[in-house]
Amino acid sequence: MSEYFNEIKKIKYEGPTSKNALSFKFYDPEKIVLGKTMKEQLPFGMAWWHALCNSGSDIFGAATADKTFGAAPGTMDHARAKVDVGFEFMEKLGIDYFCFHDADLVPEASDIKETNRRLDEITDYILEKMKITGIKCMWGTANLTNNPRYMNGAASSNSADVYCFVAAQVKKVLDLTVKLGGKGYVFWGGREGYETLLNTDIKFEQDNIANLMRMAVEYGRKIGFTGDFYIEPKPKEPMKHQYDYDAATAIGFLKQYGLDKDFKLNIESNHATLAGHSFQHDLRISAINGMLGSIDANQGDLFLGWDTDHFSSNVYDTTMCMYEIIKAGGLTGGLNFDAKNRRPSYTKEDMFYGFILAMDAFALGLIKAAKMIEDGRIDSFIQERYQSYGSGIGAEITSKKATLESLSAYAENLGAPALPGSGSQEMLESIINTILFS
């Protein structure tokens, strides 16, 4: 296939003063930040589904972007065209990874055996491209939400036949993930939840979800998958009550069912905000539990109550994201751009503009997060704020030597305690603004 983006050259770093829209202003792959190159610190990934499949259609209107790439939709020719275009796109942006659902790669057949044959054929072709370009697979996942058979959930379905079909899809995508050398496998419970308790046995459904995950781990390890399994929390849409509501809920579920040794979390910014949290919150909760694995890098629209998947532009959020990643020692997965152009942004150039925006936003976030750490005032303030636990009665509490009786006796002799130290939130936010904008 000839170049699809023949008028667009490889995107290069030109610096913040450049007026060239098709250039990076902050993402300099070889720039050293905290001892590593930006490319190492920012393992970017392309989401197959948005970049190559999303054509701008929504519930209110038809497609605006042409994602046929010169082939008839619903054919294997189209599947191969997406591979050609996808690898050209990633090469021109300097992106090293991709993520996929099974349904993104090939059109589903009426017979799962034929679907699997198509998947084998297209992943053979993807492997050829990977060997030529050096581009790698970050993670794979099964699409267990779009097909009508999943109207009542996938692993949470009330139908044993549907459950078996779920298992077959998961098995195949695990096979493909190993074949492509993927670092992870994601469970995104798009319909794992319920609409009403009048027809739902929550414990039965959650037991079945955990059982499928257990089987997936056993099978994955048997075929040589050494990476992490991920849960991607999401609070709502399409189900009213989803079982993987947020990071804390997903971690509790994993620990309840003894899955926490094999699973980490894939945190999406837009999902965190839909749950009423900041992106930084779910990253921190994951990190302190040793479960920060991978990230779906995007952002939502605070004026809209659904998963809009904008490309990241909020540098405050990307700075706090990178701060958490650096503090946690990095990711086992990467930064996958689960993001799509807005419906009126439908040209070939717009595809690049979206990725350039987000890659620059995370590069700037990395630079500013490094400055926060090097500045040291935030860390020093937090350490000082809890200094009362460093000696005396505080040390007895943290060492677990204290009892209710000993603490009660201490309180009786203390009289009225002084007010705790100020949180100084406004001062700290001023520090952040100074670091961000100086």
C-alpha cells in the first residue's frame, strides 16, 4: 500500500516557539528528564479502536471522518488497510506501542471459528509490520460490550452460553497478545454491572466475573504470558451501576477474590472524573496499593456526563499524572491514547493534531512533575505535616505498640489538644502554579 499520509512527514521536535502545527513543541524524545529520556519516561501507545476505527459517528449523527482507508468496510482488505495506515501513523509520530480489541482488528463473522481464522491472518500481517518497524504491542483486550449478546453483561451475564462465548473470546485474545508480545491483558467491564436489583443477583454475577479472571490467569500463565492482567475501572455508561466503579472498588474486588497477585489497574482519566475523583486520586490509590500498571491517557468534558475521550490538553492534570507515575517508579504498561478527535475534526491532519496535542501535554507534564520533585517543597511540607508521629506517642501509634487503654490514658493527661497544623492548601497551590507557569 502506498503512503496514506503522503503529504505529512515524520513529526519532529521544533520547540515551543515553533508555529508549525505538525511539530512537537515539548516532546523531545531524546531529552533527559530525571536520568531517563522522554521516550523512556513516556511509553506512548495508539488505541487501535479510536485512531483507526472511530469515524466520528455518535447517537445524534452519522460519521464525519473517512476511516475506510480506500477499502470496503467489513472486509479483510479493510483490516489490512488499517494495519498499513496504523503503522505508518505510528512511525510518523514516533509512537512505539499499540493496544487493540479483537473487534478492532477484523470484522466479526457469524462463526467464531471463522472470526478466529481472520484474527490469525491479520495478526500474522501485524507481526510482519512489527518486525520491520520495531513497534510493539502494549496490551490486548476482548470487546465484550458491543455485540447484542452482551446486553446483560459478559462474564456477569445471566446466560451460561454467553459466558462460554466470553471465555472463548478472552482465550483467543490472550493467544494473540502472547503472539504479538504484549505486556498486558485488560479486562474492561463495559457491561459488567446492572440496571436494577429487581432482576439481579450481584454476588452470583461477581463470583462469575472473578471465576473468569481466575481461568484467564491460569490459561495465560500456561501459554507463557508473563505480563500483568489489568482491570480498567469505570463508574457508569453503559450500565447504571458498574462493578469496577473506581480504583478502590476494583482493588477491593481483586483482593476479595485473591486475584491481586496477578492483576494491576489500567487507570483512565475520563473514568476517574466520571466517578467523582480526580485523575491523580485514582493513580495514587492504585500506587499505594502496588497496583498502578498502565494508563488510558485522555480527559473528559466537565460539562458532559459521559465518556467523551478527549485528547489530553490539561497540563495541570498531566503534571499530576506524571508526578504519581514518577513517585511510583514508572508503569508496567504505558500511556495509551484512548482518545478520539472531536466530530468536526475529521481530516487526516486532525488525526496528527490530536496526538501532537496529547504527547506535548504529557511531555510538559513530565517536565513540570520533575521540577516539583526537584523543588522539594511539596514533599517537605507533607513530611513535616505528619512529624508528630515520628516520636513519643505518635511513634507508639505507628509502631503498633499503643493500645486503646494507653492512648486513652495519654489523652486524659493531655488536656485539650492544640489545633493540628495548617493544611496551607492555598500556599501549596501557589507553589504548583509557580512551577507550572514560571
